[in-house]
Amino acid sequence: MIYIDAISAIEKIASVAKKTKNIELYQEALNDAISIALKLQEENSKLKEEIKQFKDTKAQESDVKMKYKHPIVTRACEDHKVPYCGSCWGSNKNFIRVGVAAHTPRGPLYTCGQCQNKFIARSEKDVFEEA
């Protein structure tokens, strides 16, 4: 890694500076080491946050049940079934509820308030049955 190489070089500079009793060079090497340590700490924090987000997304994905009759997903962790937009879930992993916008002769018309996706089901029961 670049940081490990930089730290090794700074240690060598510090060692030479100490032997030659060059305090300014030693102080500069120490400041560089501190700067690198702070950058490493910042990078480590960012990576930890990315890992957390990745784990959260994976946990959500394992909770999702896809429905193939209609473009909706449901969550296994919910006691009562709530229909969420399959398009919104597929594109950006958002759980956006779909609701019945109207009743048509062919069945209820479901609409997503976010992406405006629409579909007609034969009945509300049909939405929650497995394909």
C-alpha cells in the first residue's frame, strides 16, 4: 500500500534525522506521520460506513419476497402483508408502498406514488398470492 510505503520512508527519515540530530527534519517527519495517520483514520471510517451500508442492503434483500404476478415486493418480517413497488425496490432499494388508486371492472388499480408505476390485479387477494 502507498501509506505503508510512506510510513516506512518517514521512519527512515526520522531515524536519519535523529542520528544527525536534525530536529527540524525529525519534526517534519513526525508531522508527515501524523498527517498520514489522520488520512488512514478517515479512510477507515469511510470504509466502515460503506461496509455497514452494504450489510444493511443485504439484510433488506434477504427480507424481500418478490411477486411475479405483479410488479410488487413484500417484506417477510412484516406480520401483515404490505405491497411495495417492485420498480422502486429494483432501481434504488426503496420500500415505496403501492395503494389502490381506483377500482376498475378488471380489478383494483394499484399505483406507486413515487414512480407512478400502475398495474391492475384481479383482486386484492391476488396481489399477495404466490405466482
